[in-house]
Amino acid sequence: MNAPLASISDAASQAPTLTEIVRTLTLTAGFNAKVVVLSAALLGISAGLVGCFALLRKRALMGDALAHATLPGIALAFIIGAAFGLEARSLAVLLPGAAIAGIAGVVCVQLLVHHTRLREDAAIGIVLSGFFGLGVALLSYIQGGNYADAGGLNTFIYGQTAAMLPRDAALMGAVALLTILASVLFHKEFAIVAFNEDYARTQGWPVPRLDLLMMGLVVLVTVVGLQAVGLLLIVALLIIPAAAASFWTRRLRTMVILSGCIGGFSGYLGASVSALTPRMPAGAVIVLTGGVVFLLSMLFAPQRGLLAEQIRTFALRRRVAREHWLRRLYEAQDRGGAPVSIPTHDLVSRGLGLGSVLARVDLRLSGLIEVSGAGASLTERGTREGARVTRNHRLWEQYLMTYADLAPSHVDLSADLVEHVLSPELIDELETALRERKALPERLPDHTEREAGGRP
Amino acid sequence: MSTLPSHERVSPRDLSARPEHSPDSPLSIHALTVAYQRKPVLWDVEFEAPGARLIAIVGPNGAGKSTLIKACLGLVAPAAGRVEFWGGPYRRSRIRVGYVPQRESVDWDFPVSALDVAAMGRYALIGWCRPVSRAHKRAAMDALEYVGMGELSKRQISQLSGGQQQRVFLARALAQDADLYFMDEPFAGVDAATERAIIEVLRSLRAKGKTVICVHHDLQTVPEYFDDVMLLNMRVVASGPVGDVFTRENLVATYGGRLTLLDEASEALARAARGGG
Amino acid sequence: MSPQMETFISLDLPAMLAGTLAALACALLGNFLVLRRQAMMGDAISHAVLPGIVVGFLIAGSRSTWPIFLGAGVSALVTVMMISALRRVARVEAGAAMGVSFSIMFALGVLLIEQSTARGVDLDAGCVLYGQLEYINWYPPTDWGEFWSAGTLDLIPRQVVVLLGAVGVIALFVGVFFKELRITTFDPAHASAIGINSGLMGAVLMTLVAGATVAAFEAVGSILVIAMLITPPATARLLTDRYSTQILLSVGFAVVTGVLGYLVGAFLPSALGFEGMALNIAGTMTIVGVLMLIGAIFASPSHGVIARAVRRRRLARQIARDDILALLFRLEEIRPDHAMLDDQLREATGHTQARAALRELVSRGHVERTNKGLALRDSGRALARGVVRSHRLWESWLVDTLGLRADHVHQTAERLEHLRDAGRPIEPGEPGREFDPHDRPIPDRDDPETPRSGRE
């Protein structure tokens, strides 16, 4: 049972049995597996919580620079530790080094942005690659020198969940507790700073200090996560759960909690899969699990998911097409004074695609139009509906013309679609505004009027 | 060296002894100069806001209207001069000063509801690390209802129209229950209904003895909406009651003879004259 | 040839050449990333090509170039599309979109590597990061006569040929689309308006970045790719405001980085007495690049920290000199018989630079120490007249033109009087009056010795 966990590269190659799967997932698969899965889940929770705030503060990539920047810290801590005769491989030596270097990286980004003309993106790139290059050179120095057990340092780059010990799990637990506590205590402080920095400042909140606290938490999570996930992928743990959570909810508290849950779930499932299957590096699997959750969220989230959005767009198109049909028919009928038929292919507007075709079916089924050999014509109810639609259209058109200078600033939907989504109240308001200016359109159908349609 | 002419030896310390800063005035700006990268955008602004008035800051684009507000609120460091609130520094009366930022400066996709935003006005009162209690939520809700947004309190802010968003921000400022409000273009991009609602709110604030300072774009409505006006174009061209200050000459001086805007203004003036105001 | 020379040509020269070419290819493109504020896009792409490389490698079963190129190109394309889809369609913030996309791709790559090692494929995670510069070698014929035969050309290491091709293509692209790149970078909206498709330009740019990444990756690894994409252009950015100079400088820095970085990595340790040890070349190249950047931050003649400090100091000194002269001049105006003592003057001006400025003025013969105290000499008086004239003209201008209050303009004029044009105080407008707003006379400019203010 422990065989797959011993190392990611010398694993047993048979597929896991159902019992193994169940036991791993229920944390009863032996001590090692339990430690690994639990630690990964705890790390995922911490990263999800902290990452959520970092993402909202638009500091997502800062985490990447920070993570890369830890490498020279680890290497230097190793060299210094060895020089003082400490057990240089121990985490107690390496992690403080990583944390210091990570903070130094963040400070360097800030210095570059504030004191040179370089922008944040370039500054992050420079710090990320510069620190990492230094780290790589130092690692090669360590490997070339006569240090015992120097090889293990490489694991910080790609991570090695399987090597985790109970005290690592305890550390993860402590960090998870701390981040949960911080997310609860500083929820409103982080929220106001991330939402509206200037406003927070005017309200007397110490924005730089709160930012520092937030980045401090990111450093903490990054450093304890290095061993498990590796510094190249830790940023994914920070960003992905938060980004996935943002599809499901538009409430901050829910988003933070959800982000923590998604992070925890990714850690739990990813580590389990990695424990059960040979040659599945835990860090990568955890990230990919998160990636799958993200993808599913993006596609299927009820409000903001792409599928839901597609459906809404389609519904709007259908409505536009419908009103287009009604207005064309009504206008023709109004001109002629009697019901007319228009060939249906004249009524299909290409820009609306399938929506236009569906509109026809729609209108027929709801009894607004009749389609005969000569084409489509309005029914009595259709005439009334057409009058309403035409009226809205003319009012809107007139409003745009009359208030050409003001209208754009009074309306936030500037597209042509506006007239299709105007609420009855807004229509009334348009009418009042135009009446005040004595600019009502000349031929304005009354939607209660019936004669205009030329009743038979 | 007392023989040197005094006006050539003025130091900031001398200025502080000036009697102009009255503790009753909610806001007094003295000799405020603001520079971006050493290029002055505001020259030597001198202003005293009377209490319980609606005050418009009017001027062309790039006149430094928003900058003036930001400098008052300490968001932009002034190159020279001082700003005092009720005769003291801003830090001491922060809680009494409300701020409605420009709509463009806000990340509308942020996961907060209208109620959450309104509640932010109470954060400074709530203090560190404490959650928003029910009483504070109620205060925020009251503010929302006051601006006619009670029904939409649960909506995420991106799902609100421009006017509704503006009302939410107004509610946030109201929830703070400040005595002096700075509003950066509260009427920009709002519908007519919101514009009326906002002006109603402003008037009731005035009735409660509060002062509101608005950056305002629409010259036509200045005489109707505001009591006082500051005409600003990198410097204060004129300030005072609308009736005295909002004159054609001053507007020409402010806008440097830009005709379209002046036409608008003169129309407004004519209307104000007709209205007898 | 000596044996040492032979070793150098066989082992060091090709590796150095490969490193330099890689740096060159990246730096050329990096200019546009930095100017477009898309530096992190380079980071994202260089991470994200990994799965494509692995798949290409697995399909081809060897390190042949084309499948890897193709694979990398496809995954770069997927990543770029993913990022833009996340931003546009799912409205994820730019940084987060990049973070999500590249970390998922990278995790996939790590997983694939791990899986493929099981099948005995020779590709490991380490070389992806650091490259394998050490393995590039060239054994040219020792006889120069055979040098130009076709067989010799075949011996040139494949990586060098590939990189040479990449540099060629990129240089051609930059050369041909020089001004299109400039306009799409500077003002994409305007570019579109005049019919240059900036979206397409961006897409081509990203494709080339992917190409450069792949060409460089095998030799130097992805970390150096990021470093070279950003660091040389950023260094150039600190030194020049000219577009063409920017590109030329970045090329220069790339070459220096490549050569110097290699020499440091390969020879510095043994030169320092660590026999037989070499540092990681990618690491040392990165360090050299960053050191040059740091050098530029401090020493840039236009934007450097040192130059700015010197300018500030010089300005402070000039202001102190001006103030001392003006003070003495005003004193003369009021009390011609009165002189000032050193201490009084320092107190009155209140400058930290006052002592040094006074010493300067005395040594240049503008001010003399008499037994009564300090007094202006003729040359000093002429200079002082210029300063006081400027001050009073400014005051007049502020009152007359800007309409400021007379008792408010002194402080402003106090700053403006120090502005210089060609060494002389600026005089705003023609004075319409002889006295300033405080009824002080505005001194004449036309004195026998027109002052040239003391910049020298």
C-alpha cells in the first residue's frame, strides 16, 4: 500500500483496486497516504482562501514572482546552514530562507515599479527570472561542491508530496488555521481595500499595511506549499480555486469560502489520485484537478458560466428577431392601411442567424402571425404587439436624435439592442422627456389603439 | 533682517497663523498647489466652504476638479498649501467626511452586493476585525432604501444600471452619516430618474445642515441644483453663491471661450433669470 | 591549435554561441512585450509550451526538431487562445487568466514528462528549466582546408543551426515590420484605423515568442527564455526613449549577457580556485542580465538613480546660490550700507546647501567677504539681478495673467524663479509694468554684463 507513495518515480505499475481507492479517499489507507492526502487538502484550503483575496486585489501573478524568488533563499539557507554545521536539509533551516527570499522578491518588484520606469509586468518578470536564475546557479554550486545530501533541494522546484511527514501535515494544519482565522478577522478590511483602494484610504484604513498582511499570508502559504507542490506550480493553487469560485457566486463571503473548498478538494483528490496511480506527481495532479474544476465552473456555473451566458445571448437574439419581424410587418400594414403579407425570406435578418428562424416559429405558435403562401402577415393580436414594438422603437429613435448630445451619458447600454430591453417604466420616462421637449415622433402608434392596424 | 519686505519672506509657518481658518467651516483650503510630476495642475487654490450648502465645482476637462477633491482627501499629496476640516487636519475628522468616487474608478465585477457596498460606509465605525453587525447592516439598508434601492440590495453591483450604481455609492456615503460629502461627478452617466433622486437626497442632506461638494459637468443644471459654485480652471476663477459668481464673464474666463459649452451655460443663465432665481 | 584552444572551440564556443543566439532571439521579441506591457505573456508562453514539447517528443521518439516545434507551437497557440478567451468571454482578470492558463498547461507538461519517463524516454523535468548547454559540442576539422566542405557544416550542432534560423526569422520580422510594430505597440487603435491589423500583429508576435521559446528551450531552458525576453529590453528601456535605439541596445545587452554569462558560468569557479566545477550556465546568464539591469537602474544617464540624485543635488545647489544672491540683492536695495554675516545668511535661506553654495559664490568672485560682512561683487550683482527680475516678473504674470491674489504669489514665484532656459532665468512675457504687484521695482536686464547664471 505504501509502495506508490515511497517515490513518484519508482512506483508499482498495476492499477489500483477499488478497495485501495476507497481506503485512500477515506483516509484509511495507511499512515503515509493519510498524511499526504490530509496535508494536500489543508494546503489547498489555505491557498484557496489567501489566493481569493490576492486575486481580487489583482496580485495574482505577484504570487508567481514570490514563489520563484524563494529558490535562492532555499539554496542560501542550505549553504549557510551547512557552514554552521546545522542539518542543512531540515525544513527549519530552509523554509525561513525561502520566506525571506520570497519577501525580498516582492519588495524588489515594488522597488522596480516605484523607482524605475518599468511597469509591473516587466518588474514581475525580471524578479521572477532573476531570482530563479540565481537560485539555479546556487544549486549548481551546491551540487558541484562537496555537500552531503544536496540532491534533495531539487524537489522544491517540482515538489514531492510523497515525501511528507506527519510534522509537515501539522505545519499545514497550523497554516490552514491561521489563514482561516485571518480570512475571518480581516474579511471586511481586505474587501474594502481590494474593492476600492482610494475609498479605503479616505476611510482611514492603512492600505499599505493591509497589503503587507495579505502578501505575508501569500508568502506563508507559498513557503509551506513548496515542498508539496513545488515553486513552479504553487501559484496555480493560489489562483485557480479563486478564479473557479468567481464563476459560481457574486458574493464575497461565499466566494472566499468556496475558493477554500475548491482548493481543499483539489488537494484532497489530487493527492489521492497521485497516491493511487504510479508516476503521477502530486503537484501537477493537484493543479490539474483544480484546472478541471475551473473548467467545469467556467462552462456550467448557473449565472456566469459560459453555457448560461450563451443561452441568454441566444434568448436576446430571438427576442430581437421577433421584434424585428413584428415591426416590419406592422410598418408595412400601417402604410398600406390593411393587413399585408410579406415573403418570409425578406423578413429574415442575416445578422441574427438561427434566432431569426426561430422567431418565425415562435410568432406562429403564439398566434401573432399567420404564414400563408404569399408570406407572413400579422394577426389581430400580432397587430397590437407590433404597435407596441414599433412605438418603443420610434420613441427610442427620437430620443437618441433629440438628445444626441446627452443620450450617451444618460444610457449605459449604448448598443442597438437597447430598444429591445427597455422596461415599461423607461418607455414612459422616454415619452415624458420627449413630450417636455415637444419632440414626440409624429407617427406614434398607441399600443391600445386598434384602428391603426386597419381592422378588417 | 526685519527690514526685508514682509511679503517676500513669507514662510509656511507665517501662513498657518492666518485667521482665515475658521473652525466652523467644514472645509477650508488654503494656498493649495498640486503638481503631477512637478507640473502644477492646481495653482494656489483658496476656498472656504460654508456649512449646509450644496456646492458645485465646475470647470473644463483637465481643470483639476477631481484632483482638488483627491488633494482634500489626502489621496494626492499637495505641493504646497493646507486643507482643514472644521479647523483641524483631515485625519481628525475623517469619519465626518464622506466620499463618492468617480464611477470609472470602481471595479464593477467585484463580488459585492449593493448592500455590501453600502455597508462599507460603516466599516470605519465598526473598527478592526469585527464583523458587520445587524445594526450596521440595518443602517446600510436604510441608506439604500433612502435612495430608492431597497429592493435591489441583494444584486451584485455589475447587474445594476449606471444610475443604480451611482445611487448605491450615494447610499454608502449616506450610511457613513458624514457631515461633509465629496462627490466626484455623481450625475455622470445616470438616467433622469436617478438624477432627480440624487438631487432630492442632496437637498435633504442640506436640510440636515450637511455640506455637499460635487464635481459637476452639466452647466445647465448648476443654478437649479446648487447654492454655491466654484469655477475652476487650474486656479479658482471665482467662487461663491451661484447668483453672484455664475456669470457669463466668469464662465468665459473659466472655459476660455469655448463656445458650445458657453451657449449651454448662457441658456441655463437665461432660464435661471426667467425662473426669477 | 593548442589543446586548450581546441577544447574551447569544441565545447565552449558552440555552447556560448547557442546561449547568445537564444538570448538574441528572445531579446528582440521581448522589446515589444515590454513596450506592450505584456511581459508576463512571455512568462506564460514559456511555461505553457511544455506539454507540446513532450508530446512532440513522444511522437517523434527523439529530439528531432520539427515535431517538437510543432507541438510547442500548438500548445502556445492553445494557451494564447485560452488566455484571451478567459479574458474576453469569461471576463477573468488578465493576470489571473494568464496564471490559470499557463499553470494548467505546465502541470500537464510535468505530468506527461513523468508518465513518459516510465517508457524510458530521455526527457527530464530539470532540463526543461535549465537546458542542456553543456551537451552542445562541435568537432571541426583541425585542418582549415577542410573547413568549408559540406561535411563540416553537418557537424555544426543542431541547436545552433535552429537558433540561427530563429534569430534570422525574428530579425527579418522585426526589420520588415519595423514601423508596423511600432505603431501597433504605441497606439493599437490608431493602427487599426489606418488599416494595420494590430490583433494580427499581436498574434504573430506571440507565435514568434513561442517559436523563440522552443528554439531556445533545449539549449538554455525556459527560465533563461523568460529572463532574456524581459531583462535586456527592460535594461534598454531604462537607457533610451528612442524606439530604434531601444532595439539595438537590447540586442547589444543580449549578446553581452550570452558571452559574459557563459564565461562566468564556465570559467569563474575554476578561476576562483574551485577546480573542475562549473555553474549552471542558464543561471549565470540570467544573473549577468539582471546585474546589467541593476547597473542601468543606477547608472543610466537619463533615468538612473545616480543621475537623478546628481541632478537633484545640482538643482538644490543652484537654488541655494540663487537664494543667497537674491537675498543679498534685496538687502542692497533696502539698505545699501548694510551687509550680512555668514550665519545670518544661512539662517535666512535655510538651505542645507547654503554653506557650500556660499563657498562656491565666494570662490568664483560673485560674493566677497568684507569686514562688515558679505557683499555682492559686480558679477554677483548681475546674476542676482537676473534672479530677482525673474521672481518679480513671475509675480506680475501670476497676478496679471492667472488672476491670483497678490499676497499669494510669492511662494509660487519663489519656485519659478529658479527655472532656467539656456542657463538664464526664464522671464514670462514682456513686463507691462515697471513694478511688481508689491510695488518693488523690476530690475533691468540690460546691465553692462548680462548675467550668465552660474551653472558652470
